[in-house]
Amino acid sequence: MSLEDFAVSRRELVAGGSTIAALSLLGAPGVEAATAQGVQGAPGDDMLWYRQPAKEWTEALPVGNGRIGAMVFGGVAEERLQLNEDTLWGGGPYDPVNPQAKAALPEVRKLIFEGRYDEAQALAKEKVMARPLRQMPYQGLGDLKLTFPGLGEPEAGSYRRELDIDAARHTTRFRAGGVDYERTVVASPADQVIAVHLKAGKRGAVAVDLGMTSPQKAWTVKALPGDELLLAGTNNEGFGIAGALKFQGRVKVIVGGGKVALGAAQVSVSGADEVTILIAMATSYRNYEDVSGDPEAITKGQIAAASRKPFRTIAEKTATDHRAIYRRVSIDLGRTAEADKPTDERIRGSESATDPALASLYFRYGRYLLITSSRPGTQPANLQGIWNDSVSPPWGSKYTVNINTEMNYWPAEPTAMPEMVEPLIAMIRDIAKTGARTAKSMYGARGWVCHHNTDLWRATAPIDGAQFGLWPMGGAWLSLHLWDRYDYGRDAKYLASVYPILKGACEFFLDTLVKDPKTGWMVTNPSLSPENNHGHGDTSLCAGPTMDMQILRALFTATAAAAGVLKTDAAFVTEIEAMKGKLIPNRIGAQGQLMEWKDDWDADAKDIHHRHVSHLFGLFPDAQINPDDTPELAAAVKKSLEIRGDKATGWATAWRINLWARLRDGDHAHRILRFLLGPERTYPNMFDAHPPFQIDGNFGGTSGVTEMLMQSIGTKIHLLPALPSAWPDGSIRGLRARGACMVDLSWKGGALAQARVVSAIGGTHEIRCGDIRRTITFQPGKAVVLTGPDLRTA
């Protein structure tokens, strides 16, 4: 069953269609999946909870259905739901390629080869960089504000707000004036609404005033017959690109008992037993070239359909859809009394307390966040997933593809969420088209290119400044996710559909790689090692940095493998294999480190503790460097990590966890994980603190825990490769490995107790635990159980 068979158009999605059930089989056909009843931890293990309402946005809790989301504050007399829709970005369709770039690039290359890096940067700034120099930002839609007249302070000890990440449900409970109150919020994938339910332990005790506001410049709000509120407007311009989107947020109020009164811009409810509030959001976006959609028709249709269902039905369906994915994996790393504390208290004490269940919760939360911010038919998860309260968020909350977007999807395949990758694949299909225009007009090249950022409008030219953006590898790195989707699922029909994209990414570099006059190696020029100033001038511009060479080796290798599976393009494979042999190899520098640049400049870098560890891509997420096959290079990576240091920004800290796990140093990886889980790098709501908030640290942390427990490299499955001493007993169930495999593990006393491995398609895999290796030929769908660290067959 191919991914294409289940591709869902945005029109179908926003109209309320759901394809999750069908897509849940992708990547594991024939493997028995965990059912919604089959994988559950101890009570509270899937819960974030607090004794007080949120005061700051980074204390509020997220709900989402992939396309729309809300941050819920859990207030008492006033409640705020901050709302997002994933296509509400600034600007409109545009192509930012600088028309002077193609003519200027030869001189930029010449200056770089001559070591005149500052001059190269000045010329690139003037004639190569995109116009406008910035891409469009992702933006907040608005707030739904609920005011509860006459409601006093909650009675002491009665207040609790929680996010159940197993049921995808936010609940606030408290007692005031002798009455118990409960408020529940869910974001429904099936009904495409956010649903809120208000109830009290006393009849007629629910009274609420509803209003809406927006951070957008052009908007209005009004009450409508039928007990509705309508927020409507147009999006903001962005860096000179006029706003082209219409948007709507429509709210329907359904009461049980009581009265409803409409003001000009307010709906008021009094004396109700219960109230259900339905929120629909949409824009006129259809695709990066078409903004002719009808948000009014969409929101009206969604509200009308959802209004026919009681809140309980919507909430139960939401939980069922979520659990179908979420419960595929369970994890137990041990539990102490710390796990019974509120989440914010656990985060504050993370670095000193013994709380292995906090790492489990962080792992689970990362999976929750990806399920709720990236579903088939939606936009991919951006720098903040889908949750953003600003019209000018940090870094535009865009798709930064020199690490951050890729990191968002690191846990998708190994933790059994393959359908969550579909939005990323859809975006890559788009930028392969816009990137072909950039390749031709900017470089005069075949194929396609994307630099270090893209946005809703799929811009692919270099932005922000030459020292950040003149890096042509973003599309190449993203293309590797296309291969990973195949390698985990082994769907040849899907692979055939993406092979032209892989080939196009290779064609661009066949046309643009140039010979280094000093060494004869083929190099990228201009380029950079993402965002790191090498100390030879006030810039990062260079030729042939190590990361570029590693990504190209991975791209050429994956494309050749894809062609082999499809039995096509033998001559093209010969061409890229020949070019792969001309790339600069990984090399060790004077400090014993893996060299970051073509020349041994590591000691000259302006910041030796730089957040990016770009040149270590070859260890993780790729595996061209590993302790078994390239031990000297692995040792050089370790030296580079020691020089860089363990503490960095949130996402960079998470990357380091994965790297130390690949070096099989579980205690070192765990030490960094504890820092990531602490208050410097995790906000009270468990969002990653760059700071400010970036969601990639959450996803990178989930990936890091996975890599500590299981690594899947080619046909090798390494069990407990970096198990830390802090987790002596535990289990994880439902992981996926390459080759359509499912892996369950349990361990005791720091040693493997049992492993259960199933391959949906059969085939031969090397199973490894410590120094023990076993080569096993699997029959399709038949489990092999291995017992003990010596991997005895049960």
C-alpha cells in the first residue's frame, strides 16, 4: 500500500476528512500493530499536570490536530485559548531569486578560492542574496477569551490542570463557592474543530462571556445569529510581499439549559448546566501558488457537521484517532516518587533528582507533539510545531532546513509514526518544483536546490545574510528523508514516485560542484559550515565544508540504492558514483578532531563551542562514520564533541545526545539529557527552550532516547547500544527498524533480558547486543525472540 494511495488534498482535510486509520499501516504492513487498548503505562505516566494556571505562554499547554492548534492557559475567572491555523503566514506567493545572482556567482567562487572571504561575502550580499532578504513568517490567528462572571478564587488545594497526552485532552478542574467545575479541550482530527466543554457540579452554575481578538493588522469580530462568533481578516504583509490570504475563526456555542445573549462582538451564556464551544479555523490557502480558497465555506461546513455531535463523541473519537498512533510505542525507564510531583516541579529538580520517568515522559511528549502538529494533508511541523502567538516569531517560525526541520522528523520512523512524515514529503515535492526554478535562474543548473530556509510559499533562494544562507544543501538533506521513508517501509511504488526528486537533487550538484584548484577535489562553492565563523575573515563562507561532503555522499548513495531497487538509470548511477569518489573525504585535524572545513581551521574558529556540530552529520543522523567501520574517525568525532562542549541551545543539546549515543557512551548521553530536561532548556510546559521556544529540541530529545536504546543502521539492529547506568531496568515496545521491522526490548540489571523482532517483509539482519552479533534470516511477519545479552533464541 503506497503513501500516494492515501495522499489527501488539503481541501479534503479541512472539510473534515481523516486518513489516519489507513495510513497507520504504512511502513509496517503485516506487522501486528499495538491496538488502542494494548499499550498503556502506569496512571499518570502520560500526564503533564500543574497546581496553578499558566501565566506565561510557555506555561500553557498545547492541543492540536496537525492543522489547527490551541495553547490552553487553564485560567479560573478568565481562560485564554491562543489559536493557530497552519497556513496563516505572512505575505503571498513570491519568487525571491536575485536576478543578478547567476552573473555574480563566478566572481564569488573566485574570491573564495583565493581566500578573500570577506570580499566574497560583500559581493554575495549585494548581488546574490534573495530579494526580499527575509522569508515570510508563520503567524498567530488570534485568541478566544472566556470570562466567567462572578467566579471567585478556587478553594485551597482544589485546582489542577492537566494534559493527557494519551487521550490528547486538556482538563482544568477546581472547586469554587462550593461548586466543582471542569473544563475540557480537545482538537479533533476527524471533525477539524477544537472543542471545549464547560460543566459544573451544580445545575445552572455555568456562566461565560466569549470574545475574540487577533494579532493580525486587518481583522473584525462580530456575533452572528445561531450563537456564533466570527473572527475574520486578511494576513499581514511580509518584508514587502503583500498579504494574500483571507482567514476566519468561527466559534459556535451550544448550551445545555440556561440562556444565550448576543452582543456586537460577544456571546454571553448564563445559568447553563453545560456549554460546548466549537472552534473552526481556515484560510484561503490552497497551495503555494493558489490562494483562492473559501475559509467561510470551510468553517461553516466544519461547524455544522461538528454541531450534530455531542462533545463526548468528539472527544472519544479524538482519543481513538490519537491512540491509534500514540499507543504503538510504550516505554518504561523506571519510576521513583519524583514522578508523582507536578510537571513544573519535576523540571526544576531534574538535574539533581532521580527521576527516570521524566525522561520517559519527555519521550512520550515528543511523540504527542509530532502527532498533533504534523498529520497527512497538513503543513509540516515548523520551528514551533503549530503553536505560535506572534506575528513576528523568532526566526519567523519557518522551516530551517540546515538542521531544525530535519530534526523535527528524526523520531517519526523509529518510533512508529510514519504517516507524520507525509507533510514533509509533500513539502519536498513542492520545493523540488520551486527549487528547480532557483537552480536554473540562479545557478544555470539542472535539478533543484533549496538553501537553509523555506516557508509556506516554498521559497528556496538564499536568505538572511550570506554568512547564514548561502548554503546549497538544504534540499539535499531533506531528500534523505525520502529515502528513509522507503528504507523503513520498503514500499517500491512510493520510492518510484520520489525517485525523480532524488535524481534532481543529484543533478544540481553534478552541474555545480567545482574543482578545488589546490587539491583537485570536487567541492561546493560558495557554501559554509552552518553558521560557524571559521576565523579567516569575518564570515562563514568557504568551499567544500565537511558537512556538504557528508550530505552529498549520503545523497549519492541513497539515490544509487533507489535506482537499484527500481532497476533504472544505470548510467546515471555510474555518474554519481564517480562524482562521489571525487569528494573530499572525512579527515582528522591537528587536534585529533574531525575537520569541519576543507582546511584545518577548527582551532581558528571564532566560537569553539558553537551550537552547530554540522561536520558530525556523518555520525548522526547519517552513519558513514561509526565505531565499527571507521573507529579512527569515530574517535575524531568524540574529540570534536569534547572541544565543542555538552551545553548548547536546546536543539543543539538534543543533537549532542544523539551523537554520544552513536558513540555508545550512554552515561555521557544521559548527562546531557538531564541538562536538556532541566529548567535552562525546558520550559514549565515541557516545550524546548532554545531559548526562546523551538520545538526541534523536543523531537531531538525523543530521538536521543531512542538512539540510546536501539539503533537501526542499514541491515544492522543494535540493541541497547548506549544504555545508561541510570536506567538499569526497563522496557520499550513498538520501535521500528529499517527493513519494515518492529522491535520490542526489555532489560534488567543493565543487561538485555529479551528482544522480540519481526520483519514484515522478511530478510536478513544482523542483531547486535554489546559485542555479541547474530545474523538472522527472518520470515515475513514471524517474530524471533532473543533472550539475554548473548542473544539466545527462545
